[in-house]
Amino acid sequence: GTATGLVISTGDRTTIGRIASLASGVENEKTPIAVEIEHFVDIIAGLAVFFGATFFLVAMLIGYPFLRAMVFFMAIVVAYVPEGLLATVTVCLSLTAKRL
């Protein structure tokens, strides 16, 4: 058979094009819990660097060699990160989801 068609609009002006532009325009907004966790991590990282630098300076002032003072710095920074942070966040999220 044969047919004749009339093109009304093309590309982004079609219904499918408008749906595609709406779907691609959605921004990935952070959830409130993601914002809070990021804020907490920023605080912990800042405190870790502050105390590490403080111990580094004290070690240098006391007379420790540079390498030993750097080991102090790294040890303080690594030790300051909570080991159970992932488990704590997971449990909190599970309890919150269960409560809902």
C-alpha cells in the first residue's frame, strides 16, 4: 500500500522529544542524609589534619627527626577516622527504614 503523511513537528518539538529533554534535564540532587554524612566527613577530616599538624609541630619543636614527626602526623590522621563509620551509617539507615 501507499500512504501520505503530514509532518507537524520534528526533534525536540515532538512529544517524545519533550519527554527526552525533561528526562535529561533532571539534576542529581543530594539527599539530606548524603549532605549530613558529607558534612560529618568534612568535620572529621578537618579535625584529623588539625591534630596531625599539631602533633607534627610539637614533635619538630621537641627535636624529633623530620621522618619521625611525619610518622606522627600520618598516624594521627589515620587513627582519627572512625573504623566503624560504615557500619554505624548502615545500621542507622536500616533502623530508619524499618521505622518508616
